[in-house]
Amino acid sequence: MIKSELISTLVDENPHLYQRDIEVIVATVFEEITKALESGSRVELRGFGAFSVRHREARTGRNPRSGTSVSVKAKSVPFFKAGKELREKVDAAKR
């Protein structure tokens, strides 16, 4: 599901709200999660999961085409860990 599909689904499920209001709500939620991660905070949505930032050290990698060594700089990357309820629902859907 992409952002526009999420907004469309929310509009269909909430006919009493305007589409522009739902677009603002969705954009605000994503923006606040992004700001929290930028500042190094952890964002936890109970029953859904937790977003955090993980730091990766500098390392030597390999170019898959040529096999030559490439230096990869240290970086911070976003990380998502699914909550227990989400894991259980996804697992139940596969059965």
C-alpha cells in the first residue's frame, strides 16, 4: 500500500471527514515520526511496532559487478521492529 492508497482507504472508511483533512493528518503523522527519528528518538506505536535509528559503522564493501573493494562510510539508518499484535495478525493471515 502506498501513501495515496492509505489516504483513499481512510477517506472511504470516514465519509464524515474531508479528503484534504485526512491528507494533512497522514502527512503530519509521517512528519512527526521522521522528526523524532532525526533527533535520535524512538517512536513506539503500541500494537503496531517501534521505529528507531541504528548506527552502522564504516566498513569495506565489495562492488558486486567488478568485485573491487569499496569503502562504505558510517551512517545512521531507520529500523522498524514489528509489535507482537502485528506479528500475530500477519502470521494468522498466512494460515
